[in-house]
Amino acid sequence: MANLELYPQIISNRVPKHVAIIMDGNGRWAKKQGYLRMFGHKQGVNSVRTALEFASELGIDFITLYAFSTENWNRPKTEVNALMQLLVDTVEKEIPSLMKNGIRLKTLGNISQLPSKCIKQLNHTVEITKDNQGTTLVLALSYSGRWDLIEATKNIVNQVRNNNLNVENITEETITRALNTSEFPNPDLLIRTSGEMRISNFLLWEIAYSEIHFTDVLWPDFKKEDFLKAILDYQSRERRFGKTTEQLT
Ligand code: IPE
Ligand code: IPE
Ligand code: MG
């Protein structure tokens, strides 16, 4: 399904398998032009569509989008409610385009915290798209890295308590498997828009060796060319995983 001919700059065998994005700057984008923050969130949906199309074109297997963090629950109630409504509307409206592009939807996070209309719509769209063979879109909702680590810890403690696991046998693999992200590979590339250079409690365990690309572009302005820049930046990096350059060849 990948259509790389359009992007000769891209090295075809070094396309990231998993790209994670902290989609930031919607509010500032709106305020800059005298609009309410919510207008920025609505425009941000267009950037999601564009990013998904590009990921499909490139044959990226997984794209994880940080859409709502655990900490975002502390925003004004009006904004939280409007974001939840935007989520329901978007996840419903985009079904035809997900089907057309072969995109499979998955969720990540404490979904049970979401309003029931969101849970229903998400479950419905996950179910309808589950056999699609293209890019997997992972929507991180009511998610934070620390939340997931706490849940994983509880899970591991229970395994030990039930005599299914020996404390001495706890490995990286044990933790990876206990996380909500267990079915996804670690992100190769993490992108954050809006000029902020922080992780904001995103995939803490999983990004241990991800390449990170920061851009000043605000999320509603994030276009294919910005995504392309991030991919090219990624391809210019040498991923050493602790080894020396000489060991890599
Ligand atoms: C990102 O944009 C979207 C969410 C966190 C839901 P923001 O709403 O954080 O926009 P800024 O950072 O305030 O500009
Ligand atoms: C991170 O953005 C969360 C999402 C993009 C969903 P925030 O805007 O919430 O992050 P901080 O508060 O600037 O760190
Ligand atoms: Mg923000």
C-alpha cells in the first residue's frame, strides 16, 4: 500500500515502523487569530487526517497520537466536554475514510474514564476497522506513561501473588508485556509540535530509544511537508542503541 515514488528523498528501507506524535499547540493556534481554543482543536482534526494519509502513503505500520492526557482532565470542564464531543463526532465521521485507507483503529489509555458515548463510538469504530490491513492508528486517550506503569505494576504484583511469576524472573519483557502498549512495537520516531520540548507524560517506557523530532509548527498548521521533514530528520540519525558507530556496519 506504500506509495513512496512521490517522495524520492525518503530512503525506502528506513521508514519508521511506528511514529508517535504529541499533537500540541491547538489552543495557541486559535488564540493567535482571535478564536476560541476549541476552534484550534477542530482545525487539529484536519492535521490528524493529513498525518494519517501520509503515514498510509509511506507504509508506516503504527501511528500513535496523543489526543488527551491524564492531566488534561484538569482543564476547564467546558473544554473537556467539547473535546469529548469532538472525539465522538470525529471517530464517527472518519469511518469511511478509515475504511478507504485500510486504517485500523486502536485505543490506548484509561478508556473507561471517558464518557459512555465516547466509549461506545470508539468500540464501534475499533470493531468495524479491526480487519483493515494498513496503518494502525493508536489513539491515546486519558493516557499517561505513569498511569500505564502503575497499571503494569499492579498486574505484575498480581502475577507474583498468584504464583504465576517469580520475582527473580522479572525482566524488561515482563514489564513490556504488562503495559497497555504491549501489542505495539516501540516508537522509532516521536514528534512533538508547538515548540515545547518535553514529553508531558507520554510513552515513558516505550520511547527509551526513540528518535525525537521537535518542531515549532503548531499542530493545526502541521502539513505533509512538516511530517516529511520529521521523517528525513529521522533518516539522518544514526541509531546506535549504545553501541559504537563501527559496530553498526
Ligand atoms: C493539544 O493542544 C491538544 C490537547 C492537549 C487536547 P493544546 O490544547 O494543548 O494547545 P496549547 O498547547 O494550549 O496551545
Ligand atoms: C500534551 O499536551 C498532551 C496532548 C497533546 C494530548 P499538553 O498541552 O497537555 O502538555 P503540557 O501541559 O504543555 O505539558
Ligand atoms: Mg498544549
